[in-house]
Amino acid sequence: MKVFQLAVIRPQDRETAGSEPTLVLCTASQLDSFSFFQRGGVEEFMRFFSTTISERTQVGQRQGVEKNEYVGYVYRSHQQLAVIAITDREYPDMVAMELVTKVTRDFEQRFSEAAISKATQTVEFAALGEYLAKYQDPQQANTILKVQKELDDTKAVLHKTMEGLLDRNEQLDMLVDKSNQLSTQSKMFYKTAKKTNACCIVM
């Protein structure tokens, strides 16, 4: 069981014309299970996966989005914020949702809603790396769950597939081709990995 990446994102409001573009505020990754040469492409694709599902999650919603052997757990708060944890399929739903909820709460205590809305670049949030390291062992989180009763509404985590999350006329290949988050090398990596199904998160 493993958490590969945590991301804190200010998603674009796709319903409002002229809204601020999606901004990745901070990320932390643990990709030591991948080869050195894979890590750059893997990290870029995980960020792309996170931004895509954050934009398609409603305010106040928690859900898990599955793609191949991986799950992106997302919570979109009422303060223009989405926190995403990308894990393997064996990672417990309850612990993953506990993680994204705690990160959301701590981040919003550190940064005001006004600061989040006005941000134009990444921010320093050292606690994200600490959370990533701590939650590699979900058993550590179980003791927290016994104390905290605030997550009753996460007992049944809604799971979707990546394909099911996209709008009717959207296709993942087209999103990849249009994305300015991905380098030409990463796009080639995606296409190769899709054919071989040998990469981490082939979307």
C-alpha cells in the first residue's frame, strides 16, 4: 500500500467564464518504486491526473477516481481548494479520505481564502511532505480515525473511473495532446506507456 503523490490545487471554475485558471499550489511525491528515468514523466502525469479530476469534482464533494491500478482521492472544499492523494488500489478508502481532509483543513488554517484566490504561483507548505511520509503506513492513520469522528460521511467513498469523470465529448487522449502541463517528452512517454501498459498511471 502506497501514497504516490499529494497535491493541493486551486481548480478553475469551469462553469464561470473568465474564472482564474487552475493552479497547482504545492505537491509532494514519493516515486522511489519507479526507475530514475521514469520519475519525471510519472510525476508530470500524476499532476495532470490531479488537475483533471480536481476540475471535475463539485464543491463539497469527496470521491475516488480509478485509473488502471491507481486511485486519485479528491476533496474539493468550499474555499476554492482541492486536495488529491494518488494511491495504489490496495490503500484503504477511509485512510485516504482522512488524509485529504486533514491536508485541506491544515492548508486552509495556514492560508486564508483571499490568499488562495489571489495566488499566482506555488506556495511553501512543508506539512505536505510530512503527511506524505506519515501516511505511507495506513496503520498509523487508524489510531487517528478512532479519535476523530468528523469523517462519518467518508465511509462510503464514491468511486468513478477516469473515463466516467470526463464530459461526454471529452477524450483523455485529446486532453493530453492539448495540455500545456506536459512536455513533448512526457506526451511521448504517455503514448508509449499506453501501448505497453507498463507505466504507473497511464490515463
